[in-house]
Amino acid sequence: MTTEQLITTIAEAANCTPADIMGKARLSYITNARHILQAALRRHGWRYTRIAKVFQTDHSTVRRNIKKINKSLEIARVYQSTIES
């Protein structure tokens, strides 16, 4: 999957536009989509500094955003396994 396809897919799932995700909007559904995109780019091998440059932010902000998403995913996994038990 290309970077553009990844951005488009996440934007569609979040009911926003790629421009929203790449912009500075602070609405929660857009910032969540932005954080998910940053985590996805990291999983595709991008360095924190490269992601930060694309989003015009600091690499430590990107690290915090990715950590937040990973924590949410872990909570969702635990919740799902609890329900299935």
C-alpha cells in the first residue's frame, strides 16, 4: 500500500479528508486519524523524524502520539479478549 493510499484509507474510515489529517485541525476525530496515520507510517518503516517533518511537528510529539495509539490498541485487545471469554 502506498503512502497516499494509506492516507486516503484512514481519512475515509475517519470521515474526513486527507487534507484534514495532514492539517492542523484539533477536532478529536481528526487528531485520532492523524495519530493512527503516524503509527501506520512508523509500522511501514518510517523514522520518527521523517514523520515529524511531514506533519511539521517535533519527533517527540510523534512518539507520544504513537504511544497513545498503541496504548489504545492494547486496551481494545484486552477488552475484546475479556468479552470473548
